[in-house]
Amino acid sequence: MLIINKFIAYSTKNLSKIVALITSILVILAIYYAAKLTWLVVTPTFQPEQWTPPSVTASNAKNSSVNFSNFHWFGQPNAEPVEVEQQEITDAPKTSLNMTLTGVVAHTDVKRSMAIIEYQSKQDTYVINQKVKSSRASIAEIHSDRVILKNNGRYETLMLDGFDYTKNTRPNRTAQKAALKNSRNKLGKRFSKTRQEILDDPGKIMDYISISPVSTQGKVQGYRLSPGRRPELFQASGLKPRDLAVAINGYDLSDPSQSIRVMSELRNMNNIMITVERDGQLTDIEFALP
């Protein structure tokens, strides 16, 4: 307690150092856990099932921000499997939209399915029924090797990057496995290179994320998060531009003593939950190590 009290007294004269420490925590979490999360996104946790094109959307999910704390990546204990029926349509041709499907989480419970799509040099995470930014297309279905888009009332297919389009409803599993392995190898090399770059030059951290304190009457309220000039890791983490980080694992980041506690416990944490204020509401983004 004495150490904490001394630190608080010291910190009132050195707010910039407190800001730097908190910024370092958030940067480390955003970069490190973005890599962990993306591995979960591109690695299916079940065997791909036979795909049949949909005639109706399979979920009534609203177009809203994704709360990653609601996604149980490894399933829930004693949970009953949820099956969703999909009806055939006559055609779902390959889309002509210049989009890239860089990752998917295809789940039997479609509400947990997600797709990472890059469009117009911007990469975002989408769920069923969500509209792809700056386009007229929305997500109708998410499968292990493709996404079905609804574009101007017409169904179109967007294949996972590295997979060849085919109308065959029984895809070539050997070819898909090879393409998926190639995709994972590319991602692995990219993140390994990123981590090494940051280790060699910590200043490169700011290429990926921009963090600035938000204060009211001299008191820090939280930390504004924005992607850097290389936004791919920021987007893969589930964070959104202009998110205001206000807590980590329940510790209030505006309180210097709580900031000290979260720093001391960081190495022993198995789950990291960042609470952000987004569009006037608090959203918890949870990262769990497997």
C-alpha cells in the first residue's frame, strides 16, 4: 500500500509517464492478442460440412458492433448443437466485387459465424446480415470456404483467399486443405515478421495502433484507440476506430492505483478483457488463450 501511495503522489506530477505506461499495456495487448485471435479465425475448429447455397438468410442478426466476449471459440460445456437448415437456390455465381475474404469462423450456430473481408484497402470483421462497408452487399451466409453475399437482391459467392471457386457442392477437400495450409503459413510468417520488427524497433508499434489519452479537467477518462498506417492487426483484434478503452479486466484505467495492479498481474492473466466505450455503450472484448 505504501508503494502504491507513493506512486500516486508521484504520478500527479508525472501524468505523462502514467499515460505512457497504460499506452504500452494497450499496445502490447492489441498487437499480441490480435495475432492470437487471427489464428483462431483462420483455423477451423471443426471439419467443413457440405455446402449448399441458401435461398433465405439464416439469421436475423442485426447490423451492429461485434462483442467478442459473446463468442465461445471452443464451445460451451454441455451445450446442445444448433443446426440450421439451408435451402438450395438455382445459382450463386462468383462475385465480381473486388473483395478479399481473408478469414472465417464458420459455426453450426450461425450467430457465432464471422468473416474478415478486405474491401477498398480496408479490412473489417462482419457477421450475418451485416453490410460490407462502402458497398451494397451484405453477408447472407458464412461457410468454411466461402461467404455468400446478397448484392442488389442477387446471391453471389466470395471464396476464401486461396480457394478456387467451384459450383460443385462437394468441394475438393485435398485442394482446400492445401490452400488453407498455404494461407496459414502466410499469416504465420506475417505475424512472426511483425513481432520481430517490434522487438527490433519498439517505435514501430505505432505503425499498427494509435493511442491517445482523453482527459476531462486534467483527469484521464480513458484512451482513444485508432488504427495506425498498417491497420490489419488492429482490425483483426475486434477493436474499432475511435473506441475508448476504459478498463482492463475490470481495472479502471483512469485510476492510477488500479493501473498499477493490472500491470503487476498482466503476466499471470489467462483472459484479457478490454472494456471500451463505443457509440455511447460499453463493450467488452475478451481474448482467451487456448
